[in-house]
Amino acid sequence: MEFFKYYNPTRIIFGKNTISEIGEYIKEYGYNKVLILYGGGSIFSNGVYSEVSKSLQLNDIISVEFGGVQPNPTLDHARAAIRIIKDNNIQAILAVGGGSVIDEAKSIAAGCYVDDVWNIFEKTESVKKALPLFTVLTLSATGTEMNSFAVLSNTEQKKKWAFGSPFSYPLVSIIDPQVQMTLPWRQTVNGGVDALSHIMELYFAGDSAEATLSINEALMRTVIKSVDELQKDPNDYDSRANLAWSASLALSGLTAVGMNGGEWSVHRIEHSISAYYPNVAHAEGLAVIFPAWMKYVNKQNSERFERWAKNVFGVDSINEGIDALINTFKRWGAPTSLADLNVPSEMIEQIAQNSMLLGIVGNKHKIDLDASRSILNLAL
Amino acid sequence: MEFFKYYNPTRIIFGKNTISEIGEYIKEYGYNKVLILYGGGSIFSNGVYSEVSKSLQLNDIISVEFGGVQPNPTLDHARAAIRIIKDNNIQAILAVGGGSVIDEAKSIAAGCYVDDVWNIFEKTESVKKALPLFTVLTLSATGTEMNSFAVLSNTEQKKKWAFGSPFSYPLVSIIDPQVQMTLPWRQTVNGGVDALSHIMELYFAGDSAEATLSINEALMRTVIKSVDELQKDPNDYDSRANLAWSASLALSGLTAVGMNGGEWSVHRIEHSISAYYPNVAHAEGLAVIFPAWMKYVNKQNSERFERWAKNVFGVDSINEGIDALINTFKRWGAPTSLADLNVPSEMIEQIAQNSMLLGIVGNKHKIDLDASRSILNLAL
């Protein structure tokens, strides 16, 4: 078991009717002027905006609102938010939405203290400070509400890249699983696939950290079980709650202990797909690429893949495990091939090249240009 | 799944040769005068003291030393430490040792800001501030290195009581599993029993939090597997590391999510045993009382007990599960009866009475005086 540091100071407030507490938490930290960042406006139809707004008023917190965050949040939009913050002497950011909104909020929070926010992603400037960040989560998927990572897309340069910093943990994240009951089924599935993918990226890179391996198996089973239950009854509160909490834990640091930093090849290839196809949801790309990656690499790490097949799906061989994963995705209605995403074979070369912009990726399983190409072909 | 708040800001530095970093962390927070609190002096023979001392010197940190913390830390000793801190303008506490040392350090840290430290335990004064606390853990067992709880014994009044406060999380805890390789076997076992007991106190009180239930089963299996491996080879680093990390997580808040605060009846009864028998190690009392408590309460919660028997021990009935737990303790050489602890049946009445000083205990399984008596009788 390798050396590790574990640190996650985010306060999680989890449960029914917790959104109305957000104002109190912001006030507790002494802030009275925030930027409310949100996405497409579903927060207006599902009542979340009204709850947040009331809570801020009750606690004498002034807010400036900025909507329009895209499903793949963009550099241009983040830059615009930074200008608003500087022009209005905003003290803190309140992100209300799913992973995209919170990710862009983290970019903005750190971007307020550098020359240009994209420099953080290019690693030409480092994060030494960030605006305080509060979040109200409306879609459990990426785990960003409980970690220090963010992804942003530079659409002009076709780069969808990530950063992380110890200054980027949300101070407080409120998770009310009730507000997720009205989500379209596709988004529930995407949340499950995303959470599962985070755990798997870590799990297959891990060594002898038995505690983490078995925790990760427990979480993978819980995600699958919860989504299955929600397919029967989208209003099953306990399954919503278990899926939400598993998704938060999935990338909270807990699942990474002793996992050597993870593989992340599937994420890299997926990011290259959505760099060219911004309408492909992150999780849809992951559902397509993960089984293909498994087919490509499993022989290098057969003991771990056998354990995974057995402890997550209760089957005896690696191939049965991969089939069980594909069948799970199919059962949920997730795409499982590039064809399902309308990505033609002619695009493979460009996507594979794009996935190598940051160099070879992977840990136990190094993925170079050839390998990326092969995985994409296996995903056809 | 019930409402919950999750918050654990302690920074964990875990791995080989990490103790020499302690001075840098204390310096990072800007402190240069600490009280080093320790116990019986094993830190002098295992090299830990010398590592700590060197690291403090290298980082220009002045220290005042105060040893002699007892296995069941006492109020008198904590009061003496508070006087030393006040007389010497100490800025922070560095606890070097096992759970007892860290627990007393938490009591001292909070006790510096109230009229008398025991008032915190009697709940007549509340904790609003505490000295910053750093820890170097030398024995993984209680999980105190990663939580906000502490236990202290008022020997005069025969009260072994607990408190917890959001100001009582250690800032940084260093865990080097290597230093635990030289522990006497009995202490390794006690660590395993203690960690297992924490998880079980929570697990049996939980409702529908599938994520936590399955994480807790994963951790119970990991603790048992790790101690079994260490019985074969005390120098097996990976098993030391997995046991250490599982013990930290066992009472970190993670295992408590959705568990309704836990049962804690076994802890309460055990505390009453060690109030009369200070030489009985906490974990030894737990190993004796837990199976007796299970025998007494399992019929009220048979579904959970069956799940536990199946998922932790792979057996099909509750009775087989309880037998498997007893056999695990016996295999490790832990006591499994009051007779093993040299506690005679004549003491049951006094211990049972003592266990009710704070009122009825338990959650799904309320334990009153009669029940406490019955459990103690089942433990004979």
C-alpha cells in the first residue's frame, strides 16, 4: 500500500429539505454578496431557485445571478463570470446545479486570482488562492461537490482539460436527493455511469490497498443497485440518496487511497470525443469507451479484473464481467458503441490524436496513440 | 436514509517514514511552541521520539514535554497538562502515541478554554474553542486521530465519559504503519477489536443507507483479514497499513452516515467495566461484551444480523455469525468472557448500575438496567 495524503474539508449537508439552509451557511462564514451561477434554468422549474433565493434573502445576502453554464462548461463563459465578479465586488460563489455548474464555479473561483483562467489548465499559472465556493447540487454524477477538481472546455482550441487544487474544495455542499426525482431518466443513468467510471478508473490502478478495493467494490455494487431500483421507481428516495452519496464519495479521495492516482485513460479518450462532439454527454462517452478499454487491457491485470467480475457482478470470468457491465449499461438505455453516439469510424484518427495532446495516459496500463486507436476501434 | 452532515477536515499523512514530516506541518500552520504529550515511553524505544524531536528542531519548534498518559487517560493528568500549557504559553499540542494520548490531548486542548475540563464531560460547559492539535499515531485502534471525540476517566468518581466537538479534529495526523510492527500481539488484537467494535456499533443501528452498510461490511472484512494476516506475519506492511487505515475510517464519520448515531451500548457497558477495572483494556472489554449484546438483541433486528453474518463471515445464520465472531476473537487470543477478565459475577450489579449513570443507552435496541444486567450475565 503506497504512501498517501488524505484531506477533504468540504462540509456536506445531505437530506430532504436542506436547500433552505444555504443562506445560513454562507452567513456563518461572514459573506453577504455572492454570485449565483447556474445552467439552463431547470432550477426555476424544479423549485430550487426559489428555495435558494428565499434563504439568501432571509440571511441578508445580496446576489448577482449568472446563468447559461453549458453541459460541457466553456472557457468563454467562465471568463465572462470572472469579469462580473470583479466588477461587482463579489465575495463568494454559490453554484446551483450539476457537475458542469460546480466545475465552472471552481474555474471561476481560482481564475479570479490569475492573469487568465486558461493558464491554470495549461499549467502556466498555479492556483494559490480562490474565492470561497458554496454549492447546491441538483444532479449527482461527477462528485465535484466534494472534491477539488474541475474540467473546462476551450472550444476554440478543442481542448477539454482538468485542474485540481487544495483551494478548490467547496466550503459547504448541500445535497437534497429529492430534487433529483424529477430528472429525466437519461440524466439519472448518466450520473450512475459517471460515478461508476470514477471508481473503476481508480480501482484498476490500485495495488494492495485491500480497504480501498473492498470499499470501491461496495460502492460499485451500490451504484448499480440504486440505478436499477430507480429504473423501477424514480421516486424511490432511499435509492436516490444512496446513488447521490455514492457518487459524491466516488471521487472524494476516499476511493483513491492506495490506487496510485488512477488510470484515467477512459476519461482522456472521452474528453477527446466530447471536444469534437460537445453534445455527447460525458457519461455517454464513458459508457462507450470503458468496456472497450477493458477488452484492450484486461490481460495485463487479470487478477484484478477477475476479482472485479466476481465481487461486483458475481460472475466467474473477466469476459462475463465485461459483458455484465455492457448489459447493465444497455439495460439502463445508455449507449455502448460509437455508432450509438453517431461518431463515425472516420473520426477515430482525429479523436485518438487529440487524446494524446497531453502525452501518454494511464498507470498500470499505459495508453499511447496506437492503444487509443485500438480502444476506439473496439468501441465501434 | 436519514438526514446527515458529514465533515472531517483532518489531514492524514499516511505511509512509511512520514513521522519526520511533523515539524514541517506544524510550521506550515505558524506555530513554534508545542506541548509534546505522550504515554509510557515506548516512543523512546521504538525511535518515534527521536524522529519527532529531530523534525521539530529542524523546523525551529520549541517543545515542552509531558509524559505519563495512562492507557485509560485520567482527569488529574489532563488538569496537570492544562496548567503546564498555561504556564508556558504553549500554542499547540503534539500528541505522540495511541488513542489514549490523543484522547487526553483533545480534552486538554478544549480544557484550556473552560473553567474546568471535566465540565465538558458533564455537559455543564460547552466547547467553543480548542488549542490546535497535531498527532503522530503509534497504535491504530480508536480512530481518534481522525475524529472529534475523546474519552477521559474521572477515577475519583468512577466515571469514564466521552465528549465530541467540531473544534476537536486534529489538524494533521501522521500514520506510519511501520512503527506498529513492533507492537506486542495483544495490542494489535486490541486495535482490531476496537475498530471492528466501532463499525458494529454503527452498523446495527443503521437503516436503509446501502452505501454505508456495504462500506462497513467491506471494512469489517478488511479488519479481520488484516489481523489474521498479521497473526501469521507481524511485519506484513500491507496488512499493518490496511488495518491502520480501516481503524481510522471506522470512526471517521464515513461509517456513521445514515446509521442514526449508532448503538453504543457495548461501549457504555465496557466503560463501566474499566471504570472499576482500569487495567482491563478497552478492547478486551468490548470483545467480551459485544457477542453477549448480540445474543441479547439479535431477534429484534434479525434481517440486519443475518445480512451481517452472511456478508462479513459468509455464514447463513445469526448464531453462526455470532459464533464466528467469538471464534475470531479466540483465534486472536482476545478474552471472550468476564471470567477471562477476572471480573466476578458479584460485580455485575455494580457495573450494570454504573452503565445507567447517563440513562438508558442504545438506538434500535434500548438497553436499560435490566438489559445491561442480562448482557453482563450472558458474558459470564
